Amino acid sequence: MKRFALYIISVLCVILGIFFFLDVVYTSIYTYGIPRNKISHLLNIEKKDIDYVFIGSSRVENTIDTEIIEDITGKKALNLGIQEVRLNDSFMLLQLLYEQNIKPEIVFIQVDYIYNKDKSSGFLKSSLMPYIKDDRIGSMLKSREPNYYALRYIPFYRYLKYDYKSGFREVFNILTGNEPYINLESGYYPLYGNSGNNFRRHLPDTIAKKNKYLRAINKFAKEKNIKIAYFMSPFCSETKNLEYTKKLRKKIPSLIDYSTLFFEQDAGYFYDCDHLNNKGAEKFSEVFAEKINTLSATKGGNLEERMVK
């Protein structure tokens, strides 16, 4: 029995040793390898002179063509749209911008039905896992991740749990120098044509009384002197229950509402009801950039306070 117990302990020690070794290897690869996602790019960015940053979900990533924004405004822009991002995640991205000493002229944050959601997305948290032992990132995840202590202190557990995003496949791609699916310098990922999906977006019937992370964003921005403007990207004309957007504007009076921008001409502009295709994104980016230019040239007041006037 004693020999069996020693055997089990030996096996467990070997497994723990392997996990510890793999944890060090994976973390080193993420730390010193070529960035393949927006979080890695943000943590390794060298040029801090970014004037406009756009934060949000895929409704930003597939919608804001930063090259067009730059061409029209003459200012440097970065698209930090990440799939499934919610206001909780937008707050973390805003905190990361500050920690990286990136001080944009204004940060545009996309808001729509995500106002009803408080939880953070798995996509963003998985991208942050390789850096959880960085005290800055660890402090952000501590209050948002129920398994924080296990993920931080159990060797390799974080890579096993979030293998779909930060596991072997991604590490292999970094080692072999595979290019990321997206141009990280701009952050824009175009969609082409139409998905063929007849899905019709139905906005929520009711709106949450409040979103604590929107309040946290506003408080943080005020404390750190960061200029914020909230906006809503276009929906297709099949969208139901648009009364929700009116309710949202009451919650966020300064909201830049582009939800119905293409209602009369959306046939060739949408990939699906939630997302513009490349043609629509180019047109939307032109409209947004021209709006920024017009308001920037207007005397008096802050830009974000005049976005909806």
C-alpha cells in the first residue's frame, strides 16, 4: 500500500512538473512572440500616438475601417473591436489603454443591446489569460473571473481551460510565424457579400435599469481625464423593436445613434442584420469620419459632448 501511495505521489509530481514547465514555455512564447491578437498587440504597441480608438464587439471590428477614418480626419485610429465584447470588457480595454500610456484624443465605445448584459465575454478573458500574472491585468480579472486564484496559481490550468483561444494551436501559430487573421495595426476585419442568413435582429423588449460598468467607465474616464463618446452601429431594416434604441438614448443622452443609418439602402451594405459588409463598413466609416471632422471644426465645448448635435 505504501509503495502504491508513493507511486501515485510520484506520478502527480511528474504531471505537476510537466504542467509547470508547459506554463513557463507557453507564457514565454506569448510574452516574446509576435502578437497574433489585439490584446497582445496592445500590450506590445510601441507607437503611442493614437488619436481615435474604437472599442466594442464585432459590430466595431467588422464596421470601423480605420484607414478611411485616418484618410478623412488626418488622425491616427485604432479598432479595438473584439468578438462578443460587452461593457464590462470595454471597461477593461479602456483600463489597458491607460496602463499602456496610450492617450487618444477620444475613445469611441459601441453600445446597443449589450447595455442589458453585465458579464464579461469569454473571448476577451481568454486573450488575457497568458498575462494574468501581470499585476495590472490580474487586478482587472480578479473581480471578473470566479476561478481567478486557480487560473493564476495552478500551473497551466489557464491554458487548459481556454485552450480554444490560448492553447496549443495558438502557441504553434506564434512559433511558426503564422500571420494573424487580421491586420492588428488597423484592427478592422472586413466581411464580404451577404451571409445568406435570413436572421432578423430583435432588440430586447425591455432595458436594464442600469449597467454598472457603464457607470464605472464614466467614473474612470473622469478620474483619468479620458474623453469618451458612445455610439451605436447600424442595424438592418429588418430589425424589430427599435423602441429599445429610444430607451437607450434616455440612458445615454449623448449616444451617437446610427442604428437606422442605412434603413433605406441596406440591401448591399449588410453581411447580416447585425454586421455591415465591407461595402457598408466603408460607407459608414466615411460618414463617421466626416461627422468627427465637422464637429472637431466647431468651436466651443468638447467633441464628445457635441457628437449628437
